[in-house]
Amino acid sequence: MLRAAIYARFSSENQNEKSTEDQITLCRELCDREGFQAVAVFEDPAISGSSAANRPGYQKMMRAAESKSFDVLVAEDIDRISRAIRATGTPLASVSSFSASLSILQRAR
């Protein structure tokens, strides 16, 4: 069974705090469907995704990836991990360099 880490984030005070709870619930459902064991949850409420430097949950998640504490990172949408990820792919490259893969549950918009 693959060990999964869940990452959730919402970016402003204008969004509902329940947003991260909803994201985590959706990610747990994906883990159940895929047979992943959720071993960690990292979250950054009311923090912009434009920079990783000011996101403590993201920093903990990257340290956990580096120490190989999980096999797959699960997020509700790719922009929860980083706003710049679509353009640069840098955070994905970092997670992949630690031998973790990524599973995204992207809701229809």
C-alpha cells in the first residue's frame, strides 16, 4: 500500500476556512479509492501559493518528501501546491527528486 501525504491550501481571508477541510476530505476519498494509506496531512490556510518561503505546511511537506515519509502527494488541484507550477514545474521536480509521485484530484470548473 502506498503511503500518501495530503496537501491543502487556500489563499486569502476572503475564502472560507472550511476550504482546507473540504480539500482534505476529497483527498482522503481519493486515497480510499486508490488504496493509498494517508499518513500525513499538511495545510496552509489563508496563505498565497505564489511563494513557498512563507508556507510552513509546504515546508514540512517538502522535508517529509526528502526523508521519504510518503510515496505519493495528494492535492485537490495542482494550484493548491503552487500557483507557478503550471508554468515552471519546479515544486513537482523537487517532490519527484525524493522518489514521491503526485496524484491530483481536479474538480470540474
